[in-house]
Amino acid sequence: MRHLKLVSAAALAAGMALAACATPAENSAAGGEGSFAVTGSDRVKLTATPLETFDAPWAMTFLPDGRALVTEKAGTFWLLNSDGTKAGEITGGPEVQPWGQGGLADVILHPDFAETGEIYLSYSAREPEDMEQSNAVVELARLSLTETGGALSERKVIWEQTPKHTGSGHYAHRMVVSPDRHLFITSGDRQLFTPAQDMNSNMGKIVRLNLDGSVPADNPFADQGGVAAQVWTLGHRNPLGIDFDSSGRLWAQEMGPAHGDELNLIVRGENYGYPEVSNGDHYDGRKIPNHDTRPEFAAPAVYWVPAISPAGLVIYYGGVFPDWSGNAFIGGLSSQALIRVEIDEETASASEGGRYSWDKRIREVEEGPDGAIYVLEDGDNGRLIRLTPASN
């Protein structure tokens, strides 16, 4: 049970069936109408096949039957057919009021989804009596599906950023379930800097919860009580991607200030230093000491100067790209690229990876049940793209 964005056995079977009956536009060997070639910085050639278009898509996850779920920032929640086309909307979700970076965000499956139909949704919630105040929220809900959509019921808020703040940035709110069945949530600093080091706030942290939202007794700061008990690691800015590797190690990427984006190996109880250290500087030009000046803070496994603006992360183990097994793939916003990072146990190297670009901001990246890599482009008319090896 590597991570619960994919339900391995059933999803793999469905994905292999999909590959066997793919239409020409979906077939990596044939390419087909709408497909285009991508050559990476490592000279690897890919076939990129657009499958569907969305309005500011934010996240996706695959279902055991090979279908998929996609969220849009403005609140629309889609069920996709196994060929990547829209089957219909999923109703009954939260009524979000998007602004800035806020809106409907991540979706992942509960590890018992096949039996219970439960999923996790994250979104930003604005205070009804003061619309300038908002925070990130995670719900556990039951999903009922049909051939043409579905509905959510039994929704329950299980976690919130504390406290609410003005502004519309750095919610983070990405999620993953660990092999030992805990829910991890990334919580951004809300562009306020100091909460990342403040244990009276769960902002600028990575949070670890039980699957029902309760706090595990073995969390590193559990004896402090309050929101500190939720904290797994601290000193983060805006961690927009999180995943486990096959050995159970947790990785998270983080959008830094002006430059200094990071990929971190997440270790229980560690402090990753922001805003005391970073390999970038503040946007107003103020200098931030580099990580190597403060060895008491955990340094990133990889950092990027200039910035890549990372969003979305998956560690790949599919059979379509066997040479890339165990590599991390990160969606790049300002860099307009899918970025591959080689991971070797507890170390990582971007210099040995590659960048694959078609001049679009990449919001989300996932491994499909068929072993292909799927990405969601950011913004209006953002496409779902299936990436496979080029035929020549």
C-alpha cells in the first residue's frame, strides 16, 4: 500500500483493459489526432495526448474501476470515464467561494474506499461574517457513483487550519495516506511567515492525523496538546505536493519565496527552517540566510534557483516508464514544465532528471492505473494530458 491516490490491483486491471481498447487519440504508439510530441531536457521523447478540458483544475485521483475524479478550483467536482472524458458532475460537495489561491482543492481516497465509498476533500472556507477571513478545511465524505456522475453525503469536517486569517494565499492543503493508515495534510503559512515556527498554529506545518481526524498519541508534539499535537513537521512555507515512496519514506515539495523551491524528505519532528532559512530571498528583496548557515534546521534534498513554482507531486512506479521507477515528478507553474527528480533512498538529484515542457503551467501530476503519467494544466481551459513514450 504505497499511497492511497491509487487502489492498486483493481485499478491496474482496469487500466490495462483501457490500454488494450484505446482509441487512436489515446494510443501512445499511434499518437492520433490532438496528440503532440514533447522532448525533454534529457532528450527523452514523449507523446502527449489531450483527453479533456477543465476550468482551473486543481487535483485528480483514480478510482478502483479505472475512472477518475477531478476537482476544479471554483467548486465543480467531476467524474471521468476510463478514457479520460467527463462522465458527469458529482453533487453535494462544499459550496466554495474561490478567491486568490483558494477554492476546491485536493481529493484522495480513503484506504477502505472499495468497501465504504469514503473520500477526503480539501478546500478553502471563507468566514460568512467576515469574508476576508479564511482557512483550509478537510472533509471526510461518502461518495456514491453512477454511470454519469455521483453525489456526496455524510460530509464531516475533520481538520481546519488554525486560526483563520485574511489573505488568499498559501493554503497548501494537499493530502496523502501513509502505508500505516494515517492521513497527512500539508498546511501553508498563509503568506504570514511566522506561523511556520509558531506551535500555537498548525500553519506552515505538515500535519498527521488518524483516518477519522483524531490526533495520534504518538505524534512528536502530542504532549504539548492543542494544535501542536497535530504537527508532524514544521518550518514550511507552501507545500503543494506530498507522496510516499515504496519504502514508506515521505516526500514533500515546497514553493519557496523568490527562488529556493524545495523537495524535502519529511522526517518525524524535524524543523525545515522557514522563514529563518531558505535558499531564496523574500519578494521585497530582503535576504534570508541559506540552509547551510543554520545546521539545526533540516535542509532540502533538492532546491531550485531560479524557481520552478512546484505544484503537484507523485513518485512513479508504473511499468510504462520502467527506467523512471522511483523517480519523483513535480508539476511546475512558473517553469511551465513537468520536472523529473531521481531519488536514491534518502537523497535526490534534479541534475540527473529532466524537464518536459509544452509551455503550459502544470498544476497536478498522477500515475495512472495503466502506468502512464497524467497531468492537469493550470488555469482556464486546463487540459488533462496523458504522457507515454514516443513511438520513435
